[in-house]
Amino acid sequence: MPLETDADGQPDRRMLLQVCVNGARDVAQHPWLSTDATVVAGDTAQAVAAGAGAIHVHAKDERGRDSLEGDDVAQWLRAVRAACPGIPVGVTTGAWAEPDVERRLAALAGWTELPDFASVNWHEAGADEVAALLLGRGVGIEAGIWDSSGLEAWRRSPVRGDCLRVLIELPDEAADVVRGHAEGLIAHVAAEEPGIPILLHGEEGSAWAAFDLAVELGLNTRIGLEDVLTLPDGMPASTNAAMVRAAVGRMPVRRNPGR
């Protein structure tokens, strides 16, 4: 998938707010984390109505575990697309769902329903092969950069320049270290591929600080129950939609290229 472009064919620099609706969390952690794709899709639709312009979802098996199997991926993509027509939908390719690289590649090759994009974690074994396979099938790639090892692996990747966007993914860390951590990774990515959009996000303790930094820097970002279960004030988030509403309220200008 090519880079997102504007009406003049230039890279689209407008800010994208993506909702990450479930992640690898145990479904017991929140009422809207469910093994039922239609339940999650309903909450996702409300998040889109609140202002999300793209969706990141983890397909689940019947026991609630992340799945890369074709039937599970198809079921979840169909449910989310039925609830959110016209909104780009992405999925995970995380090695935790299938640690064996060859079996992971076989699962992805067997997908009958294709996402608009998929995240590939470049610190994981097989990242180049996973990305190349999906690019060959017309799926956009979000390059997940968690740390310096992932950054170096992505820097050496033959498909580096073909990525839709780069995800700078910060761990659960104190809010006061987010800026220094993020800006170092951002600078390296921008130096290697200045034309590729960056999406900055955090996890748990770093989630809202990373969101605010992304807004300040004009970067794409995301929020949702995958990354954090609380609102900026520390109160529990009732839904993904509540989190997106809070996020939109922290964005001084709302421009959405994903819709």
C-alpha cells in the first residue's frame, strides 16, 4: 500500500487518530473486551462516531486469545467493517499469537479477508518476511518500533521504505520520561525515512503523555482499551468511545485523514 497522500499527491501530514480497541488484554479486564466480535465492533462504531479515523483490532479465538488464523481474522474484520463501513481497519501480526515464524507466515498467507493494514513488530523474528508477504497481498504495513533493536532491524529492512507508517511504541513508563524516549526514536526514524508518517503512542502509564506529545508534535496517534484502561484524569474509561471523546477534547484542531 502506498503512502497516504493529499489531493496534490503529496504525503498527507494531517493528524490521524486511531482507536486500538482491544489488544492482547484478557477479556476479564474490561466489560467491552469480549470474545464476541460483534460486541467489540459495536463499541468500535461508537469510537468512530466520537472521532476515530482508523481502527486497530486484535482478532480472537473462541477462548479470547489473539489469533492469526484465517477464520478468526475474517470473522473479526467482517464484524468491524459491518459496524464501521468505510473506515480503515488494521490487525496485529504479533509473534505472541504464533511464535513459530513459518507457521505465522502460513497463517497470514491463508487469510481470505484482508485488513487495510497490519502492524509488524520489527524486534520480532520474521518481521521482514511477514511484511513482504502482506505487502505482496496489498496490505499496508505499520512498522512497530518498540526499542533500539527494533529500530536497527527496521533500518536494515529491504521493505523499510514501503511501510504505510511507523509506530513509535513506548512501554509502560513514567510520564516524565516519555518526551526524551520518544524524541530519540522519532529523530532516527525521520532521518531514515522522512516521507513516512509516524504514529506515536504509549502504554498504561505512558499512554496519555505520549498522546499529548503526539498532538504537540503534529504526529499521528492512537488511544483505546489496548493501550490504557483509564481516562486522562485517572478514572476508569467506560468504553473506547469515551476514550476517543477525551482524546478529541485534547486536540486543538481536529482534522481527520482516515475518514
